[in-house]
Amino acid sequence: MLYTGIKKIEVTDEDKSKAGDEALDEVEAALKYPPNNALLGSSSVRFPLPVGLWVYNAFVNKEGKVARWIFNRFAAKPVFISTVNPEVRTKVAYNLLRENSYFDGGTSFEVIPDKKNERKAKIRYTVQMGHGYTYDSIQYTRMRHRIDTLIKSTLNETLLHKGDNFNAVKLESERNRISKMLRNNGYYYFRPDYIVYQADTLLVPGKVSLRVVREDNVPRIAMRPWKIGNISFDLHGFYNEEPTDSIYYKDLKIRYEDKLRVRPGVLYNRLKFQTGDLFTQDKQDNTQKALSSLGIFRYAEMQFSPRDTSRRTDTLDLTIKTVYDLPLDGEFEVNLTTKSNDQTGPGAVFGLTKRNMFGGGEIFGVQLKGSYEWNTGNRVDGNSSSINSYEIGLSTTLSIPKILFPGFIHKEYLYPSSTNFRLYANLLNRAGYFRMLSFGGSVVYDFQPTLVSRHSITAFRLSYNLLQHTTGEFEDITDENPALYQSLQSQFIPQMGYTYTYDDGQVPSHRNHFWWQTSVSQAGNIINALYSIGKDYNKEGKELFNNPYAQFIKGTSEIRYTYNIDRNQAIASRIMAGAIYSYGNARVSPYSEQFYVGGANSIRAFTIRSIGPGSFVPKDDSKWAFF
């Protein structure tokens, strides 16, 4: 029987509370299953034309390359009632009701054949919710003295509260909370399985009396706190070669293969443990994150082992085993371009990345690109062109995994931080029109003090474009289209800026997600102050390297909010605003910094830069308008 969707999910004796809605969402998610040609993944609404099924029926037994290609590309395998398996789904839904406190609830299903075609059928589900059992009392039984004290001192953080609905997921989460709390207080061997529950639904009718108790056979080592003893690194080679030599750095022993490829201080600063410290889960996780953020190890494994086998030992020696990642990454790309303006030619990009450049996790990258094009058609004047276009570019980047600034050099953040340097140069020759030299660079600090907040400080960014040579044809075009000339004219833009980003997408407890980014940048103030020493500060049109430099302040802010309807559907919204103000040496802000929309990557119904305060609308009779 072909499954054609859910006829209805009928809910009786429904609990309208928030807990009831959440439980019903889980139950309905277990019952729903999209049929063939479902509309947007719906379990009940279908497109009227099942093209995928038609192709399946027509080509399922056909041989030949073309037939198999059509089948693999367009066919949709039929979804049968047996595929959906409603009997199992109702059992899963029944278990979900019980896990969410609805012990008196029930589920059932009915297969409803299509009146016009008995080989098709829908499914009707019935869910009886009933009364949700709530906690009448919650008792944490006595364990050992220190564990008992720790549990009672953190009861304000408990996930279980009198009057709440019984919930199996929260019971598991509470076990994990207690286990993590104890591990953060030295109980390295404690596990969530050592906490069990006793629930009584008969003592008070319709309610649950809950006791949180210790499992009977908990190992002795799990019931006492542990401290950190000796700490050592085992630095295995690129292909997991065993260490062959060792050194001591402070109280840290480092064993390494061949040669020490990372500075000892870099490893020491990323350790959150010191000898004699009480073991904590957080310090273990943060050490793991810090080593991973270096980007030089394929993996880093932390191994804790008791110092000896005596019953009274309370010391764990820590060995961190790492394997170096390969030091070089290379990328080579070739392409062939054919354009509608009769320009054709090859291009290539070669990139090389070196990890751990100076032994501190630094990443150095260099990229070289080039392309060459020739005119395969005729020029406007009817003569074949022998002048060809080319482009050559070189860029380098250096990323250092810490903040290189006085007062911050030795500060270690829990989340990744970096100082990024970039230099680039590019030469573009557009045959018959212009030649342009572009170069620049930047210094950017990125750091993330918390899970949801990121900061980016652009200490310096320079963009320099020099229009070296133009032809009469180029000048004719730009006379007709001033916007095109502004985008290509010589520019000198020195900038500084700051960007703050808030993103709670990694917070699992947030059902809906909020993203906010705001940026402020300014250009030219420092250069103008230095340039104007002994000169008129307010004079306009001052030049540096034969180019007027820009002075402006610019701010932008963008908000995105995602509202999750269910696990498959969400509504995403976005709003952005910005302003730029030019002053001092330049009354007009650089064309590249102005706001605009329109074009292939924006509002496609309008040509590029045709909407907004940075827009330019050419005359209707301009033959160069499309440029």
C-alpha cells in the first residue's frame, strides 16, 4: 500500500499547559512522516503531480545508461505503509508520553484506504494524553559527607522542582549536572550512572514521590577527590613516531620525536592544570580546547592515571599525547574563461599554507594568482585585437594564535584569539582600456572572551588603487558613466575599525537564535594629523603618494533572528542599517565604502548599484549604462 500521508492526529484529553505542548510536539514528531511529493516536508499535504513516482514506475525495470541516469536523477522510491511502520511509531509515541509524565495516556492508529484506489492509504493516529503526573516531593538521600555537602550546596541549580511535570530527559540532565559538579570538585572517576532514581506513583495518587540515591556498587575510587601530580607531554611525529628525547620546562616534562617543533612556553601556557591542583572537568575541557585551537596537532589526548595502586592514593599523573598535523597544505587551481565580450583565456591560482611557522602555532599563507585573456572576436572598429588582458596578484597572510599587544601578549582566552597580518598586491591590465595597480594590507585582532561574544579590532587597514594608464576609449565610457569612473579611480584609504558580534547559535538551551553585529570604522584622521603639522589642518584635497586620501566615519549594525517553528521549519528575519559621514580632506566618501543594493548578489531585479544613496542611474540613451 502506497502511503499518502497522515489523515489526522486526533488528540483527546489534551493537556493545554506548556509541559503538555512540549510533550505533544515530541509525540507528533515521532508520528509524522512525509509521503512522496510532500509539500515542504509536510506529512499531510502533497503536490498534486507525483512526478518522481511516475519516473520510478516508468524506468524501474529499464536497462541502458540513459534510462538508469533518468531513474537515478528523477525517480522517487515509493513510500509504503510498511515503510512508515505505524505500529512501531505508536509505540514510540506511547513511550514519549510516559517519559513526559503522562502515565495514563495511550496511542493507536488506523489505516484508511483510498476510496478510489485501494492500493493507496492514509493513516489516522489517536493520542490520548490524560493527566500529567507532577512531583509531590523530591528527596536527595545522604551519600558521603563531602559529596552530600556539595550536592546540598548546589540545590539552587537543580533541574527538578516540586510541582513540575515528571520528565525523563530532565532526570538524565540532573544526573549529568550532579556528575559534572562532582568532577569539578575533584571526583575524577564519578559518572552519571552512579546516580539512580526511585519514583513512587502510589503514595500520592496522580503525583510522583522521587528519591535521588546513589547506585549500590559505586567503586571506591569514585567516592574520593583526586589532585593532579606530574604533567608531561608526549609529542609524536607527523606519522605517529614515538618520542626519542625529552626536556623539562618548569615542572612540565616534554618528550618529543626528532626535534622540538613547538616552543615549551606555548604548551605550558595552554595548560589549565598545575601540579597539586584539584582535578576539575572544566580545566580538562579548557586545556583540550586550548591545545586544539593551536591548530598544529592532529589530535591531543589527555590520559589520567593513579600514581600508584595503594588504596589511599589520591594523585593522578597527567600525560597528554599528541600527534603533529602535517605542516604544509597546498592548493592549485586552473580554469579557462570565455566571456560574452569575446575575451577568452586561462587562469591559475596557487596557494601554500605553513602551519606552526615559528613554533608557536602560527599559520603563514601565500597565494599567487594569474590570468591571461585574448580577444577572439573583432573590435568595434572592425580590426582584430592583438593587445591582450592579464592579471597578476600576490597575497600573504600570517595568523598568530594570541593577541600581540602590550598587556595582552601573555593573556590566554578560553576561546580562540589571534592576531592577523595581511599584505597583497595586484596588477590588472584591461586591454584597450586601463592598467591598475592595487596593494594594501591590514592588522586585525580577533578574540572571543565568552561563548556568545566576539570582538574584532582592525588596528590598521590600507587600500591603495593607482590607475596608471587609460585610453581614449576608456575616457569616453567614463565620461558617459561617472559611477564607473569613481569605482576605478585612484584611491588611498587608511582605516581603523572595531566590530562586535553576538551569536547565541551555540547555546543549546536557546530554542530561537539571535545574532547581532555592529561595526564602526574611521579613515584618515591619523594621517591627516601627521600631514598637517605646520600646515593648514582644514585644507581640503591634501595628497599622499599623489592621491587624495579619504576621511570619514562609518557605522553599520545588523540583526538576525531565527524563530524555530519545529525541528524542520524556521522563520528567519534580518534588518541592517548603516551611515557614513565624510569630512576634512574629502567631502565625498570613497565609492567602495558607499551603501548600495542591486545586482546579481543582491536584489536581482535591479542592476548593480542602482538603489540606495551610493547609486547612480545613467541616462536612458546611454549605450554604456550596462557597464
